[in-house]
Amino acid sequence: MNRDRPGARRVVFTPVDTLARVDAVVRRLGDAIDLGLLADGEQLPGESDLAAQLGVSTVTLREALMALRQRGLVTTRRGRGGGSFVTVPDGPAEDRLLARLSDWSTEELRDLADHWAAVSGAAARLAAQRTEPEDLQQLQRSLGELMEAKDSGARSRIFGRFHVELAAAAQSARLTREEVTLQTEVGALLRLVLCEDGHLKDTADRHHAVISAVHDGADDRARALAEQCVQASMARLIELRLGSADSARGPCPKEGPDGQQSPSRKHRIGGT
């Protein structure tokens, strides 16, 4: 399930290229925690090293760490053996993710959707041109795992991994790195929409269509389908951000420790 984990972890500590640097650091590290790329209790690099890796000043980093502490995602200890440590809060991740989603403006989400769709579309087009049919086993395996995944966390990781593998099938190192970077930005938020069984089925159908187009060498169709796959999930996320999502369907029900939806709302989500 975590074959791409080492590469994804490396991207967590690459430079942040945005003007809102405090917010960017908070999003980067917060999403990495929710994606499981940074484990509960894991010690972060020292402030000077972490600031250098992220390409920000130590003042910016300290402000970001303060915000993360206020959210309960980081604990700082003083003295020998001290430092900043990852803390995964108790309670449902959904609540944290909804709060995280509110930090994004709809304009930012739309811009991100356009960028991500362009990257995945380009990857699918190149994969259709360059990949042999027998080289699609990774994508097929991820599709099978997506259909079987029960909890939203696993679904969001597999969704992201599919698009990373699609870029790898395109034989493009740059597109692959960009896909991994995008997962650290928005991957965790997709838990909020992939917990919907109806949307999961639509997503699996879209992934299957992308694989078929790549297999057939239909590069323009593969590009369009990959773009639609990303845009559909991002559009649902934007609806949630706007508060215009169907009140009978969302936000998703909280999940129990086994990843199953709570009985009180499961019938409303799974009955589509």
C-alpha cells in the first residue's frame, strides 16, 4: 500500500514555492501527517535544517510550528532530547480535514484543480504513447485496491498513487515528481469526498477508462479521461468548500476504528 512512501516523504521536505509561506508550511506538514507520511511521535528535523529544506526562514518556520501546535499536530519539547514531534490528535480526521479545507479559498482550489488536471492529462497522453500493455500491471493493481479499500484514508492514498504510477508509466521523472508533490498538497483532503461510495464507484470507473485508453494507445482520449478524473474529485471538494454539497450526502460520516462508516449515516452514503 505504501510503495511510493519513500519518494513521497522526500517531497515533504522540498522547498515551498509560494508567497504565503507560513500557510504553505502548515499545509505541507499537516497534510503529510494526515496522509501518514509522518508518523505519530516522529521527530521533525531541527529548526535550522527544516527551514533550509523547505526553503523558508527560521522565523517563518517557527510561526508555522506554532500554528501546528495550536492545531494539536506538533508537540515541542525543550531540553536534552527535545525538539518538535508529530502528534496525531485523537478524534475523527474528518473534523481536522474540514478545518483544513476552510483554509483554502475556492480560487486556490480551482487553480490547483486546473494544474493537477494538466499534469495528469499530460502523463496519461505520454503513457499511451510510450507504455507497452504489459507494463500496466501497477495501475491495474491500484485500481483493484481502490475498489476494495474500505476507509477514506486508504482510498485517498491509492487515488494519489494511481496518478503517480500513471506519470511513471509516461516515463517522465518530472511529471512523477510533480504528481508526488501534488499529493502532499491535496491528497489528504480527498478523504472528504472518497468516503462517498457513489463517488468512489465513479472514480474507479474513470480509472478503468484511463487504463483502457492507455492500453489502446489512444493518447488524446487518455489525456481527456485523466483530466476528467482529477476535475471530478476536485469539483466535489470545491462543492464541499462552498457548502453547496447535497446535505443528504455530505460531509461524509465519521469512520470507526475499523474504517467503516458509522451505522447512523452509512445507509445514506452507500445507497446511491
